[in-house]
Amino acid sequence: MKVDRVGERLTRLFRRDTLLIKILSSYFVIVIVLLSVFSFVLFRAYSNKSIEQVSQTSENFISQSYYIADTMLINVYYNFYQLFNNSIDNDLNYGLYVDKIDQFADQDVLKKLKQYAKSNPLISSLYIYNAKADRVFFTISEVGEGIQSTTDFLDQDIIRTLRNKEHNVSNAYFTRKVNYAINNNDVSENLLTLVLTNTSYKGEVESSLVINLNQRILQQMVTIGSAGDLNQVLIMYKNGNVLSHDDTSMINTNLSNESFAKQIMHSNNEKGSFITKINDKESLVSYVKAKHLGLIFIGIGEYNKLLSSAYSMQKTLMILTAIFMLAGIVLAIIFTSSIYNPFRKLLHKYRLDSNRLLNDKKKTLLGKIVDGELDEKIFDKEYRMECGLSFDAPFFLTLVLKMDYLENILSGKWSKDVRLVRFAIINIACEFFREKSFKAEGVDNGNDYVSIILNVHHRSDEPSDNLLDLVKEMQDKVEKYLKISISAGIGDVVEGIEGISKSYQNALAASNYRMIFGRKAVIEYGEIAERNDNDLQEYPYDIEKRMIEAIKESNLRKIDASLNEFFERLALFSADVIHITVLQLAVLLTRTLSGIAKTSIENGEYSIKVLVSEIQTCETLDEIKTYLYSLCIKVVETKGNDAKENVKTMIANKIKDYIGEHYNSTNLSTDTVAKHAELSPNYVRSIFKEITGISLSDYITQCRMSEAQRLLIETNHPVSRVAELVGYPENSKHFFTVFKKHFGKTPENYRMIIQNNESPEAKVEW
């Protein structure tokens, strides 16, 4: 009975208030449609943003892995190439070229090999192959060192490779898997090998230096940090052979027939990402090509896992949609009795949506113009007017305004939403330039910067002084109202909308030179254009070497001087080269400081992850230099050598000073030096070799040869007089022999070459 009564009441209500029911039904439909559309658009936007963020994160990770591995492999190659080709290490020269057996010299060779192997965590083993002596010097980590004949040498794979004249592997990295037995234990290793050879005219290898790198450690280094949801990280040669892989069984496997590998190898881009199917699963592939090494760094992640957050968002939206639908129905029932208010609110909402849509269209249009994504609509003046964009003058100039002290902003009162800071900067800048009779539009297109497009009436090769003054005045306005400072990069003046993208790119490049010119700088692209196009900057290896020696000596004065000189040289480089150079220095300092402090290279206080993270927060070269110097001070203080030099180092320095004052004496010898130092001759030899890495007698000879070189260049003394002045008065024949050994020419020929303005083929670096 009750059910019938309710049905009768609803029927009477429908007949009596048809309009009310129709309005109520329309509300139901509107709520359902709006919420459905809102959920769909929000999900698509969030999904696309997730894909973009994941792709960017993957590309950044692979790029970081590339820079680290590239730097490490180049350092290994360069250091050992210098040792091998310049013959600067007497012990190595003995092992490579001398066919006579000297037990003491043999031990020096093994000791030196061990030192070089320990100098780099990548090195698994080092071999010196001497075909004339028919033997191999070797040092293998976690095993030891020794000397074996080529027939008995445990790594016969490398012997066969060196003796194969048809397959030249010199001066290039290649992978190999070695199996050998040590102390009745079978050892199997995946190695990345570098071979430096000296061949005869017949093409046979007479001597060779073999550097074996541990593939497992290389793989660990390229995966330092978080790879997100990437489930594979690998390094591949450009021919498709796998050099490094999480799965060691994949090493040396050729992937050139795989669809993703083909797409990467055929691509002309140096880096990028794409979606493809791998093992029947949708996957995101990111890659970076290292052309000078012939390597490709690849990261692979399953597409569904990468978008797991988006799918979770979809479920949440469905639940929220259902809740909102119920709430909408309830609200519709409550307010349906009033017809005017719903229509008024609907009209008001329509107007707001129209204004918001117009604003979004303008933002989209400006973003396309700045990014250079031009189409026919952009050149249509009416369409631009429809989007709220009006340019009257024919020329354009773009500014990039970059926030200074970003870390303070992120941790201060603006930490909740940095977008508000960028929005405020755009408003202040645009309002300021509009007051100065410029048409100005702002674009929020960076994490720590915004772009301002100025429409100007006249074109000049360089921005006028008046404009520079205006930019500085605008910086003061921003600092006054927001309590933050900004740096400004100014692009060049271009003609037409199609040139705005170029002006923006140049302005962005100029803003990156804040690291040199400092905060609140105003940097014109014209000031840095030549520097930005110069690819001839060379890494300051000489300064780096002095810096590392100073750190090892715990000499803070020399550390400070070498750091200052290093960064003064950096200030002449382009911004991109500075970033790479600083990273290379950070890798070297990680190895050096971690070795001195005896901490982990991967996770310790001085690991590359920690150094790069801290350096990225620095905005100027002075800040980076100060940070690196503070690390050096900390290491020195930890060792307790802040106020005094090491005792052995002091003795070695005392010996150097004495030799520098008495090298011209014929009585200079180990005994006279030991007498001056008040120590035994054997102890003097041991300390000097340990501290300097060179024997005492060789150092005396070097000092004498250096002075002889100077006298031959700067004076007209006869050779016999030169020999007398450097400590060879009664044995000039011996002087001739020693000089030719060091410089590759007799003293007379050397002087003649210098006088004829030629460069001698052989030159010794002290």
C-alpha cells in the first residue's frame, strides 16, 4: 500500500510540475556530462604529463650515465696513452722494451703496475707484454702480481689477440670474456679491454700495455642514482654489440636485429626517446650516443609500469566522479525550486570559462612561437587578435629572466608554489615595459626562468644602452616587490614572428653565463656569441695535475692556487664546456678525495653522486670553487696536516732544494745529498722515490738537463761550457749521451733547430 501511495504522489508531481522535472533532469544530464568530460580531460592531461616527466627523467638519467662513463673511459685512455707513448715512466719502459732480466727492476715494474691498478676503481688488471723478453708482467686485483712467460701466461686470450696480425685492436676499447685458473680456482670475468701496442715494420706486436676494466663496476657506475622504473640499462657499440648490461649473459650479444636497436642506430639524433614493443610489451626507450667512443647508452622501461601512477589516478577520478555525481544530484534537487539562480550561475560560469579559454589559447600560441612550432594560423593577424595577441612593430627582442638563489626560494616563503613567483615576475616585467611604451608578452616556460617578448620598432645589431638600463631598472622592481633577485639574458633583435624562437634560444644561452658574470647580471648574447661558437677550449690537464699533487701533499696554499688558476681558465670557456669540465673535475676529485679519506667512491661522503648534487645547487663558478676548496680543507684537516707538511714530504722538498742549488757541482751525488739531509743514503733514496715517484739520480739528471736546455736556448755558450755549467766539466761525452737520451738530439742539433724557429720533435716535460 505504501509503495502504491508513493507512486501515485510521484505521478501527480510529474503531471503538475512538468517544468520542474525537466529542469531536474537537465541538471542530471549536465552533471553527468560535465563530470565525465572533466574526468576524461584531467586523466588525459595527467597521463600525458606523466609520460613527458617519465621520458625526461629517463633521458636525464641516461645522459648522466653517459657523461660519467664517457669521462671515466676517456680519462683511462688519455692517462695510459700518455704513459705509453711519451715514455715518461722509466719502470714501464723497462718492462716494455728491455729484454734483460733484472730482479730489482722487475720488482719496480710490478710495484708500479700495482700503483696504477689501484689508482682507478675501474681497472681489474694490467699487463705488460714484451715479445723480445718473451714474458708478461701482470697485476690482477684481489689476486696479486707476477711475471710469466708468454706460453705460461694465464690469460692466453690476450696473447692470441696480440699475435693476430690480421685483427688489429690497438687504441680502441673492446669487450671479451676471459676464463683462467688461479690457485686451482676457475675465474670467469667480463672485461672491457684497451690495448696500446708498439709494432715492428712487419706488423708484429713487439710490446704492449693492456688495460682490463671491470665490466661489473662500469655497469654500477653508469647506474649510480635512481633510474626510476627503468628495468634495463645497457651500453651498446654502434654496430649493435652489447658492451655493458645488467644481465651479464647479454654481454657481447649483437642486438642490431632488434627493432629498438635499429631505430636508434638509424636515427640522426644524438639523444632521444620513443615507445616501442620489446618482448611483446610496450616499452619506453631512452638513448644517448657517444660518437667519439662509438657507444650508445640505452635505458628501457615497461610502459605500463611507467604509467602506473596515471592508472591509479584514473581509478581515483572514477571514484571522485561518482561522489561528485551524487553530490550534484543532491544539490540539483535542493536548488531546482529556484529557477533564476541556477541560470545566473550557469551564465556566470560560461563567462569565466570563456575568459579562461581565451587565456589558455594565448598561452598556447606564445609557447608555440617561442618553441619555433610555427603554422599558418600563427601568421594570421586575425587569429592572433582572437587569441588576445597583438604585435604592431616588425621587430622582436626576447629576454630570459632567471631566478637567483633558487635553493633559498624553494625553501622559503615561496616553497609551496614556485609558479606564483614566475607569474609575479612576468606581471612585474610586462607591466614595467608596457609603461615604457613597449608591447610585452610573458611566457612561463622554465623551471627557474621566464621569457619576455618585446615588440620593438627599430633594429640594431646590439641592444641600446637605454634598453640595458631599462632591464636593470626592471630587475630592481622585481627585487623591491618580491624580495628576490633575477639575472637577465638578452637575445638579438630579429625580424618577424618566425625569428622569436632564435632570439629566445640566444637569450637562454646568454642567461647560462650567469655562472661567470654572477647573480643579477645582464648578459647580452652578442657578448658571448663568439665564445659560445668556439669549440677549441682544451681541458686544463696541467693545472688538474698540479691540483691533485697539491691535494696528495696536503698543501692548502697550492690547492688554493691551482683551484683559482683552474677556474680562471674555465671562465674563458663556453657554458656547455664549463658544465662538462666541472663534471670531469668532480669525477677526478671523487676518486682522489675518497682515496685519501678512505671512503666509498659510490656512496661515501665524496662520491660522484654527492659532488654532482651539491655542484648543481651552485649558480656561479665562485660557489663551485668555494665548495670544492672546502672539501679539500676537510680532507686535509682530517689527516691532521692542515698546519704542517708530512715529514717525508718535507725531507723530499729539502732534497729538491739542495739539488736545485748544487746541480752544477760535479760532487753532487746520493752520498752528498744524504749528508746534507743527515740521513743514510739508502733511506734518502727510498723516501725520495716514495714521495716523488722518481729515483734520486734521475731527478738530478732531469735538473741538469732542464738547465742545459735553457742555456742552449738563451745563451751562446759553447756546448762544452754548457756541460761544465750543469755539472759535467770533465766528461762532456757523457753529457752528450745523456742529453741525446732525453731530447732525442745532440746539443748542437737542438740549438740549431731552436735558432731556425723549429720545434724539436722530442721534448721532455718536467
